[in-house]
Amino acid sequence: MKDDDQGTPAQRWARLRFAIVGPLLASPPRRGALQRELEALAQRTWRHPTTHTSVSFGVSTIERWYYKAKNASRDPLSALRKTHRKDAGSHGLDDRLRQVLRAQHRHHPGWSYQLHYDNLLALAARDTALGRVPSYATVRRFMKAHGLLKTRPRSRRQTPGTERAARRLEKREVRSFEASHVHGLWHLDFHTGSRRVLTPAGQWVTPHLFGTLDDRSRLCCHLQWYLDETAQTLVHGLSQAFQKRALPRALMTDNGSAMIAAETLQGLEELSIVHETTLAESPYQNGKQESFWGQVEARLMAMLEGVEELTLELLNEATQAWVELEYNKKLHQELGVTPVRRYLDDPDVGRPCPGSDALRDAFRLEQWRTQRRSDGTLSIAGTRFEVPSRFRHLERLLVRYARWDLGHIGIVHPHSGRILSPLYPLDKQRNADGRRRHLQPHPEIPEPGTESKREIAPLLKQLMDDYAATGLPPAYLPKHQTPNPEDES
């Protein structure tokens, strides 16, 4: 017999049986000699297909195999496979217990198998009509075979977003994906560190790690630790990633406050980057980033265990060395190459990154502000800013600013988006000297003294002409008064 341990146990049993009775099919015994051949085969030992021990079979067993293979002229090997039991798949649970177990799992998908089993025992004790509950192993096998698996518990926050995410996970399959081009899609996320750092103020603070990954190559575009997780921090880290690599076509983030801040959304729109957000409570949609955090903790942070007084500066220096010299240059098991090699070799759809000033101007929100006509100022974040006099005729102005940088505020043209003029805060102490600048002339408003000769308004003149055209005398009686000499004196 050929020593072949490949295939399922049913296939190995079929090959063993066919090897025993196959010679009888190839050379059928003469009439009356079959019994002697079967007895001779029963005296031999064979290798068990699963335990690999020596085993022998009775004459009646070999005879049953022989006639089963002989009668199956089309596929004797398949005929010799083990037949399924009639109760296969039932796992010893009657219909009522199955219905109760399915309903229990539908209402509590996050329960463990043991918790389902214990509650099933409690229900059966209260309702004798359910009958005897089989063993825990039987219930567990039934649940696994019928897809009644333990799922991640839902968030306690009952919001429309979490409900949509839960329904999608129940009805839609989860599939891995990959962008077709480098810079076609980036992933961005924050990770809360497992260790605290010592600040110059003598405080222990838990840092937050900002990171971006290219979906196609898995290259880490930028990695940096911060003391907070704000939109300003996100813009600071993302701008460095753009300047290190290129502008991507799309960016995937979760729905954190920093990711959906007005400055972030406006900046991505200005740079023509599609912003894609994951569903609420659905971290698997950004799975590549979540997997990367595991490597950060397992390798980078593990190598810093011996450092007791860990500072933010030391942590960032170690992080830059690790990500550039190990992670980006280490063979990726799924890709088969290093991230930096795939980043360089695969097709690229990235775009050149603008300068630092252009990036700073891009990540600013736009809002309308009403100009105070009395002194030509407007208010932003509780601070008043002076409007140049050439814009004094505008009631509302579109301004662009970042809430963390009120030193760079500009008036924006509402149609072209071009910065028309910067805005500076009101300096009341300087204005107290009494000196005032001349108002810049408006192109459509004439300067004083250059107006044309004043005349009756066109509408009133037209009304007077129409009244005269009626031929009627004016409907009033004039009073002729003689001047009083005393008044003249």
C-alpha cells in the first residue's frame, strides 16, 4: 500500500479500502475461490489511515467493501468512502432547543459559548418541555457549525452611526482591499501610547502617536509622538508626511474630532484630496493602521522597556530610527518585498507637495463675519480685527483662519478663493494717539468736492412733469406775506 497521508480522513479510508479490494477487481477469482481470497486478505495487517498503527479487518468487512466497489462501476473509490450518519449535523439537539439557542444568540451575540450553555440549562430547568440539554461540547459544536459565533459587543453608545455600523457588519461581508497605485490611498490614525513620558514641567503624560501609511506599499509616510490629539497636531504631522513623500489622492481616517475638524476638511479640499471616513465603531475598515500599531508596541516600545525616564524627545528620536531603518526596510510577509521597495517600484499617482506656507494657508477654515460699521472691525474667537478701509463698504466678509493660529487671518474672495488681504488684531493703545489714516477712495464712490451739480431726483422730476401734463393747477393756495421791517432790522 502506498504511504499517502494527504487528504481528508474520509479520502484516506477510501484509498485504504480500495487498496485492499482493488486486486480482486483487477483479477477476479474463479468461481468458488472468492472465500479463500477474502480469508487471505483478513490474515494480513494494514496501516491505519489516521493513527498509523497496524490493523486487520474481518472477512465480512472486506467482502462488503468488495461488493460495494464491484457494484459501483463508475467510481468505486467514492463508493468506498464512509457514509454520513443520518443524524449528522443535528448534534443531539431537538428543534425546540435549536430555536431557543438561535433566539438567545440573536439577542446576545456577544455572549461566550459557556454563557449560552449556562442560560440554556437555566431555561430547561424552568421549562421541562425543552427536554434534556446535551453536554457543553455538543452545544458548542452546534453553534460553531451553524454560524452562531461570538461577535464583538456593540458599543454602549446608542447613536445612529453605531446602529448603521452594526447592521452593516451583520449583513455585509468583510473583505480585505488594496489600492492599485502608490499614493492612491493613505491611512491616518492616532494611537495612545502604552507608556508615559516625562515632560520638562516634571509631569508624567501619556503621549499620542500620529501615523500615516500608504495603502499600496504599507510604507509609513510619517510617525511622530505628541502630547495631545488635536486638529493642530494632525495638521502638523500630516504636513510633514506630505513634504516627505507626496500628496495622495485619498485619505482614510476614523471620525475623531481632529479628523473631521473644519481646518482638516478645508485643507484636504484645498489640496484636492478625497477624505474617506470609516463607519462608527468599525476599526476593521482601517485594519492596516491597526495592525501597524501592534508592531509599534511589540517591537519599538518593547525595546524601550529599560528606559525609566522616557522623554518625548528621546521617544521621537527612537521612533524615527525604527520606522525608517527597520519597518520600512523590513521584508513584509504579505507583500513579499520591503515597503520601501514596493513604494519605489509600483506605479505612482502622487502629486508634488506645495511649500510650507501653502500648506499652512490650506489647513484653515472659512467663515463669514459681519463687519462693524462704526469702527470697521470684525470679531474672530473673541478678538477684534481691523478691516482695511477699502473693504469698508462690505457688510459681510469671508475670512480664512486656523483656531490655533490667529496671527495668520485673511480675507478671501468668495468666488475664486484668493486671499485678498491679511487681517491684524485691533491695537487700542496705538489708536489712542489720535492719529488716523486717510480712507482709501472707493472706485465707485466720488471723493468729496468732486460731485456733479445737484439736481432734483429723477423720480420726483418725473412726478412733477406728469402732474403738469394733467393741465390742473397745483392743488395748494400760496400765501403772500409782506416782510416785516422789524425783522429786517
